[in-house]
Amino acid sequence: MKIYTFFILFLGMAFQSNASVESELVNDIKKAQLTLNKTQKSITKQNQKIQLATNNTEKVVLALRKKTATARRLMDEQTLSLTTLEKRLASWQQQDTYQRNLLSRFSQQQEITLNTNEVSFNDNLKQLSDHFTSMRSALTPQWKITNVVTKTGVIKQQSILEIGPVSWFLDNEEKQAGFIIKDGNLLKQGLTLSTDQFEQLTLLTEDKIAQVSFDPTLTRALKIAQSKESVVQHIEKGGIWVLPILAFGFFALLISLFKSVQLARLPEIIPALAKRLSHIDLNIPKQVDQLNQQVKGMQQELLQVSLASPLGQSRDDQLFSTLLMHKHKLDYWLGAIAMTAAVSPLLGLLGTVSGMIETFKLMTLFGAGDASAVSGGISEALVTTELGLVVAIPALLMHALLSRKVKSYYSALESCAVQLSQATHQPLAEVA
């Protein structure tokens, strides 16, 4: 019993000793972690300080390198050879001589007397600067009063402003402003500007700031605008040969409209008319009347010929005669359109020849150097050719379209006539 009690006590002491050892180990580990954290923070702070010091040192090194490079350049300049300095001096002297020659040439052109002494070079520059100032004031745009030809042909004195190649006029009486066109020694009023531009130009006369319209084409756009003409004016340039061309064109237009309406009003061709005729009883007048009401126009005439004629050569001849009559009606006046399409270019060519003859006459009288003297004949030559083609091309197209419509309709009539010529039935007269 004692031994058992002693064993239990021994085990209890062993368990207590193990628990105390574990708690001591845990405490030691925590202390070690705290120490490690403090050490890491200390190392981080030291690294930051070292990095900052390294950056500052690098900046100092870069600054020292720049100073070293500058010092080396200065040393290189100081150690240049005498030959290099002589070359630089010679180059500077050449530049100085070139500049003096330019100033001397300019002074000769402007008739300015300059001193030739070396000491007075600065005085010469001052004298040239004063001359430039006077030239600038002289080149400043100024208003002036001069004679101007108005659009009505009256010569009036008006205010003129010239800026380079562009000029404006200002008419205070009419309260108008616009561009000036230079025609030799004459000044003519050109394009008239708006009321706002008149007010802006008035501000310029009072030495105030203003915004005015500017013509960058130097009146070329104005000349193009003035040279534009209406259709009537363009046709009038063609001369007398324009009249027959226009007459043919009007004639072809009327015929085309008439034929278009005529062909559009033609009734449609009923297909398989012979088969329908074979399926009706000619002894029943009601069926015959219904068929006659369905068939209209030229096809109805073919049907009447077929119903009134017996099978044979007589029916064929009558159908052929009826087809020829209808073909003549369909083709009627189409030849006039084709004739217009053929004659109009020839009339244009005739006008061209007439215009060229007139041109050569004028060239004989005034020579070939004056373009305005021969432009009338050339205009007549070109306008008649243009009008001839303008009339001929639509006429040719209309003739082609109408002829196609006629051929298509006549082909359908011809096919129907062939079928009716072979239809087997008794004539209405015999039936009756």
C-alpha cells in the first residue's frame, strides 16, 4: 500500500515539472519573437537611412561630374592651339566683311551716304535703323482721294485704301464700300461689300482697329463671278445657227412626247387569243361579244378580220394588210426623231465652220495677239457644236426607246396574227 502511494506521488510531481517546463518554453519563444521584431524594425530604419544617404551621395557625385566636365571644357579651351584661334578669327573677319558689304550695297540702292571709317560703324547702323523706321512709316497704308469709275460709268472722286495688291473704295455719299479693279490706268468699282464692311472701313479712316474682307485671289474670283452667264446669254453666243438647232430640238421634243403618250395608251395584247377563240361557240352572240369586249385596239381589228374571213390565203392576206397598216401607224413620226438626231450635229458643225471663218476674218484684221477680238467667233463655233450635241443625244436616246417599244408591240401583234391565221372556225357570215 505504501509503495502504491509513493508511485502516485512521483507521477504527480513528474506531471507538474513537465507543465512548468512547457510554460517556460512558451515564454522564451514569445520573448524571442519580440526581440526578433525589434531587430527587424531596427534593420529597416537603418536601411532607410543608408538608402537616403546613398541617394544624396549619388546627387553629389552627379553634381561633381558636371563641374568636372565644365572644368575640362574650360581647360580644353585654354589649351587650344594658336592655329585654331587663328581659324576662328579668320571666320569672324569673313562674317564681318560680308555684313559690311550687305550694308554698303543696301545703302547704295537706297542712296544713303555712310561713313567708311571703322570708328563710325555704329553710327552707320543707327543711320540705317532710322532709315528703316522712315520706310516703315512710308509703307503704312494711307487713305487717298482719287478718281474711280463707278458701276454706272460715272467718274467720281472716292477714298481709296491700298494694301499691297488689294484695294478698297469707300463711297460716303452712297454709303457703299467694296473692292477696286485695276484696268490699266483706270480704277473701277468691283464687288460691293455689305453695310457692316462699310462701317468697318469707316473705322479705318478714323485710325481705329477694324476687320475688313480680303480677296486672296486678287480679283480673280470676282472676274469669274462676273463672267458667269445665263442659259439665254450662252445660247445667244452661238449666232444665227442656233435657231435651226433649237427648232429641230423643239420639234423632236414634241414628237417624242406625242409618241410616248400614244404608245403608253396602247391596250395590252391578250395572249393566246386564237385558243380562246377556239373555245367559244360562234353561234352564241353573247360569247362573241364578250370576247370582243376583252380585246381592244389593233388586236381587235385582227380578231374582226379573222372572224369575217374563211381559213385560207384570203384571211392571211387581210391579216397581213392589217398588220402593215398598224405598223405604219406605230412607226409614224419616229423617222423625224431619227432625222433630228442626225441633222443636229451637222448643223452644229456648220455653225462651227461659220464661227471659225469669222474668227479668221478677225485675225486678219486685228492679228492673233488680241484674244478678245477673236473670242466671239470661237464662242459661236463652240456653242453651236455644243447645242447640236445637246439636241442630238436625247433625240437619239428617245428614238431608241420608242423604237424598242414599237418593235415589242408589233412583234406581239404579229404573233397574234399568225395564230389567228391558223385558227379553224367558220366565218360569222356563214354561221349566220
